Amino acid sequence: MKSFLTISLVLCALTGRAQELFPLSEPASNIPKGALGVRLYSEAYNEVGQLRMMSSLRLMYGLTPRLSVYLTGIASNHHGRKMPIEFPFHNTPERGAHYPYKFNGVHLYAKYRFLSLDAERRHFRMAAYGEGTYVNTTHHETEPDLEMGDNKGLGVGLITTYLKGRFAVSLTAGGILPAVYEGGSPDPIESLPDVPVRVQYGKALTYSLSFGYLLLPRKYANYDQVNVNLYLEFHGKAFQTAKVDIFAGQANEYFLDPSRYPTALQKGYYVDVSPGVQVILKSNLRIDLSATFSSMGISYARLYPVFQVGIQRYFFW
């Protein structure tokens, strides 16, 4: 009986803040202590006749009432096993090239909520997060991305979330320090070995502003009611120019002139907009559907529109 009451209270809390379970952003709130969340997520877009896909399986656990940790495995067909031929000047990025769908690596994320100002039907919360990835894949653009498994690296940031009644808003700001990539680019002469390449991707500032509104139910009667939430999220980055080193580690090693880089390796910024809808069944099974469009600037790491789907469920011990 005690376990049933505990689970009921947790489900009530999760449903009560449903409008801040943003499809593409993390709120400052935490997973309840001892709860295990499982999330399947995928995104796809069309790239010159090729369907680019990224899929992930995430395990989420509430270590304490204030600290949550996530472990995510990531697979995609975004890039090949080697850099493009004559990288970075020829066909960078390689639009429409066929790449194998493969496992890229893992992403580790931790979030600590350090401020909670709670009242009836409203709260204000702040949290700090840290993240890191270990992946084994090439990346053709200077823009780093840890959560999608494009880069090795570390990231930190702050999340601020405010909820009142049916409306929630969340602001996130952070930074990414990508690791150096070392690999090879095929020599134009097929009989020769690959050209060693070292790439330092650009450091980046990340930012997002997310809005959520609880559309249904208009009044709660029981845990089995269907929840429907509407979202509008803005996500962006500002990133530095990459540094590319050809024949890395050899006597004829040299750094390329950044002014000669293709646009995808130059510094830039962008803001994307993502409308979405979410359905929560039985107070626990969460289904997210959203689409992303370019708003300001542009990301060369993807083409638009990008379609996203997520399914998530919590388990209580």
C-alpha cells in the first residue's frame, strides 16, 4: 500500500508539471528520486535524396531529489568513417552522400537543481548541468553537437524554468568545448594512403527558450486522463571557426588558412524554431512529436525541416 501511494504521488507530480516536459529541452526540474526513465528518440530529415536519421536510447535516473543523471547511446548515418576526399576544400559537407547507419558512442548528462521557489500551481526553479560525449565518428562542420553524438567533448550550462497554472517557460544557456578529431581523408590517388587530418571544431555557446501550454484536460479527475500539451521552442548556437591541420604529425604538416575554408567550417550562429505537441497516457507514457525550421542564421550540420519523435516512460522500484 505504501509503495502504491508513493508511485501515485510521483505520477501526480509528473502530470501536474506536464507542460514543462519539453520535447527538445530539459527543464530545471528533476526526475523523482529512485525513478528510472527510458526514452527512445529519433530525428530525420531529407538531404538531397538521402534520409538522414539519428536515433538514441536514453536511461534517466533520479539519484537524489535534486540530482538526475542520464546515459544515452547514439546511432546515426550523418557522416562516413573517413573525412571527405580532399577535405576540407572538396565537397564539404558531402550533401547526399551515402553513409552507413552506425553506433556513434555515448552521451553522459547530469543535472543538479539548486534553487526551488514553489507555491500552489506555480514554481520557479534553477539547475546546473554538465555533459560529456565519447563518440567515434567524423564531423564535417565546425558547429559542435554533443547530444546528437557528432563530437567528443564537454559542456556546461544553466537552466531556469518558471511554471504557473497551465503555462511554463524555460531558458537554457551553456557552452560546448569540443575535443580534437584526428583521422584521415582519402588521397585523390587511390593507391596512396589516407591523408592524416586533425580538426579542432569551434567552441560554441548554446541557448534555448521553450514555451509549454497544458491544453487538456481542462480539469483533472483521475490519473488515467489523457494530457495534451502544446510547445514552441527556440534553439540556437554561436560557434567559432574550425582549425584544420593537414598531414598532422608528419614532416610536411601544415595548418590551412581559415579564410579559404568552406562556409560550413567558418564561424556562425543560428536560431531554429520547433513547434510540437505532446500526449501523456496513463500519467506515465509520454509521446512527443515536433518539427524544426530555420529562423535566423543557418546550421550547416542539417537540412530543414527536421522531424522529431520521442517516446518515454518511467519505472518505479
